[in-house]
Amino acid sequence: MRPSVNEAVGRLGTEGAFAVLARARALESTGRDVIHLEIGEPDFETPAHVAEAGIAAIRAGETHYCQTAGLPVLREAAARSLSGSRGVDVAPGHVLVANGAKPFLFFTVLATCGPGDEVIYPDPGFPIYESAVRFAGATPVPLPLREERGFSFDPHELEQLLNERTRLVILNAPQNPTGGVIPQADLEHAAAAIAQTPAWVLTDEVYSRITYDVEAPSIASLPGMLERTILLDGFSKTFAMTGWRLGYAAVPVELIDPLTRLIVNSTSCVPPFAQLAGVAALEGPQDAVVEMVAEFRRRRDYLIPALNSIPGVRCVEPGGAFYAFPNVSALPLSADDLADRLLDEAGVAVLAGSAFGRHCTDHLRISYASSLENLEQAVGRIRTFVGTL
């Protein structure tokens, strides 16, 4: 008799960006030229003073186990950062540190939800939201993001989805894949509705520092919400530290012990040298962040008009993150087919909207975490290809 695999693993999804990246790399191995606009990773180096802090920590022997919840010095720095940027009072004891932001997505779902429970999440949205919910045996309930609202949700639709089975509401802004920002009025309406339910809130704000001309308010800052909200942030996007695998969250008191237990049962702790680099990131010079965001703005300001000049393509200007989410429904082929053919025939790697949910499947996600020169070449190739349809 052959051993079997736990069926729960089959409920896990994946990230389309990594699948397309693998296809693109395979094409490159045959000599093809590919412009990579599929991966959501800043194309900048980790700021030098942050890297040096990590190197110095390694040399000082900070390479062993440490506290599961995180080094006190990083929890204190993160609490100061969250308190100052969101206008809330976060105590260091309520901050937990994990190996990136993803563990908090999984562990929050596991700590709060089970079979029979419902989780509302943004659609289109980061695919790991739905994946984690299905793995836990809970029911994922998509909350449509509306293009006509700048890819915010309709608060009345959220109200209709909430019920006594709702255990968690996941919000994300600035948003992946759309770059959308949720307006303050929508958050206020959402908070009032959620307060009438037993639901927790997980607000994924890992792109909070990457905004253009608009504020990205946090639902955690609204009256009574911090006590039921997991406020998630990290270092990957803001400080170009994707490989450091370092994230943090402000956590309600009831969830501190459950989440800490899940961390100790999975990864034990985050390497202390990475955490000390995180302290340097939060408390050291911010020039590199400012310069990176300014460059993203420059790219956005080129890319959105350029996409809108292509017949059959329209694109809402994103308020944050580093993604364009053009609507290609006017073209004579599906977004999935378009993404495939752009890679195979034009050498441009992008993602179809279907990689992010059931809504907005007639869109593409284009990451402008790539040089302006690459973006200009990519738009030229897209324009030429669309002209042949």
C-alpha cells in the first residue's frame, strides 16, 4: 500500500508570478530576450546602512536562536513606527516578528478560523489570502474590488457579505495587484459594519510607504478597531529586503499567544541578524525609501499614459504600490491568452488578472518594479503585438 498525502495540501494555491517567472526563465535559457514585468519585487538594493547592520550583527555573533516573538529592540522600533505612521498607540508587547508577512496571513487564519467559518477577502487580491483560508477549511468569500471606484470595494457589498459566520475580514491597501487605495470614507463604513459582527480584521499594509499623491489610511486607526485588528507591515517592499524574510504585525491581546505558538511550532524565530538589520531600516536614514518611491512615481507617470495610448487598453492610475492593472476587455482575446502570447511572441512577461481571483479577469497586472528603459521597450512590444490582433 502506497502512503498518501494529506488532502488539505491540495487546497493550497500558488502564486502565478512565480509560475510565469519560471516560464520566462525557460525562454531566456533558449536565447530569447524577455522583459520581466511579472514579479512584485523592488529592483533596488537593500539600503547600504541596513545591509551593513546585518553584516555587523553576523560578525558580532548574532546568529543563534532568539525570542520567538522577536528581539525587544525590533519590537520597540516597530511599535514606534506603527504608532507614528498610523496615529495609534501600539505597545511593543503587542508586536510580533515573523519570517516575512506571509506567516501572519496563514497564522491569523489558522488562529481564528475553521470549518464553517467565513473569511472575506479582496478580489482581485494577493492569492495567498484565499489559499490560506481554504487550507484552514474555512470558506473564502470574495469581496469585489470595483474598477470604477479606483479598485476600492463598495462598502454596501461588504455589509451584505458580513454575517454571524464571518470570523475574519482581510483588507489590503495600497493593493496588490491593482495599486488601489481604500478611501477613508469606505474604511469608516466598513469599520462600522464589522463592529456589529464577531469578525477580526487583518489589514495588510506592506505597501504603506509606497503611495503617490494620496494617503493610505489604516482601518486600525479608527475608533475601536485596533483591538480587533492585526496590523501587518514588513520590510520586503519598503526597504527592498525581499530575501531577508522579515515582517511584523501589531496584534490584539487575545491573539498574541496563539500566533506566538504558531511561530514557535514552525520557524522558532527570525534570525537575530535580520532583525537587527530591520531596526536599522526603521530607525536609520530614510533617503533610500524616498528615492525609491520617487523613481516608482516617475515610472508610473510614464507607464499609465503609455498604456492608455494603446488602442483597446485602458488603465486606472494607481495610488500606491508598483503595479498597473490595465483593462484589456476591448481586445479580441482574453487576458489569459494575451498574457501567454505576450510572453511567447513578444517577450514581455506579465500576469493575467485571473491569477488574483475571479473578478477583473479581463485585466493584466504589470509590475513597474523595472527600469524606465525596460518599461519603454515593453510598451513598444505590447503596442506592436496588439496592432497585429
